[in-house]
Amino acid sequence: MSWKPVFEMFKSEFELVERKKKALEELYKSHRISKSTYEYITNDLANAKIEIENRQKAFKERIASRSKTLKNQIMTLEMFLANLEMHYVVGEIQDEIYKYQNNSISLGIEASKRELNTINEILARTIPKPVSAMKQMIPTEKKKVMIKEEKKDQRINKIVKPKKKIFQKDRIISE
């Protein structure tokens, strides 16, 4: 399966949502749409972006699973090849059979490695996180409330968080 077109599709979907968001902001700034319309469409765009991110996450999980399968497959084929070589060296296999099997196994290893490299390239690319997308798409007033709630949570964590202890040559020093 070719994985790159699927990943490129997700990328273009993200770019489309971003372009729509920018166009929406321009319409709102120029007073061509109402605040309620702006917020409604912003919410729809945020949901669309989250949906894309969820599909990307599922896709990434599928290709990560495929990557693991390919690694196991490559290892197994390499073991078959080593076993074949061993039998050939001791004279248990005829030249023609050896060449045919060696070629077949080697082709399998090469194809698996190519697919694994493609998958690793895709997995190495960054995909925006759903939380960041949601914060980007939420209207400013709601962002302020979310920031206040985050700060409140941080203060609570500071109060509950136990002090660290530093060990220094048979003594305990608290921070």
C-alpha cells in the first residue's frame, strides 16, 4: 500500500481548514459577517480539524502497527536467508535451488525495507495535536476562560505538589 498519498491528503485537508479560518477571520474583521456567524463557523472548523486529527491519529496507529509487522518480517526473512546460506555452504542445497530461493528471499527483504523506510518517513512528520487545534479555533473570549482555568489548575498543582528532596552526602536538604 502506498502510504504517502494518504498522509498528503490529511495535510491538504488541514491546509484547507486553515485557509477557511483565515478567510473567516477576514470576513469578521471587515464586518461582513456577524459575531454569532463567526463563532458558529469557527466551531464547525474546529470540529472539522479535530475530526481530521482523529483520522490522522488512527492512520498513524495503523502504520505504526504495519511498521512493527515489517520489522518482524524482515528479521524472519533474514533468518531464512542465513539458514539458506548455511545449508548451501555445507552442500545440502543445489546451486539452482539456492539461487532461486536466495533471490526470492532477498527481494522480499528489499521490498519490506523500502516500505518500512516510507512508513518511517511518514511517522517522523509532525501532526498537530487536537488540543492545540481546538485552542487555535476557539473565539478569543472562550480562550480567556480556558487560560484562567489552566492557571487555576496550575495553582492547585503547586499547592498539592510535594517538595522535592535533594540528597547530599548522607543529608536530606528540602527545596
